[in-house]
Amino acid sequence: MEGGAKGRAKARPCPICGKPAQEATRPFCSKRCRDVDLNRWLSGAYVVPGAPSEDEGGE
């Protein structure tokens, strides 16, 4: 039987550029792509949706 819980997960490409991921910077292919992703989080390009807080209600 192939796969299973003990099998290695299929390698996914870098989410930034699509090149094969490297073990040292996984899931990214390089430090550059890792830094691009971090910058996107810090600049607000990525957001995690959630319920509005009480002070955002406008009342």
C-alpha cells in the first residue's frame, strides 16, 4: 500500500513562484520567496477573515 499516514507528503511547488520547494525554506523555494510572503502579510495584502469586533460596528 502506498502513501498512508507514514508516507511522505507529495512535494508542493512554491506558493509565490511555482518552483519546487526546498527543504531549508519549505514551503518556499528560496529565502527571497519567503521574504516576499512575509512582506505581503506585514503590508496587509493577506488577511484572515473573522467576525467584526465591537468597535468596528460604527455605533
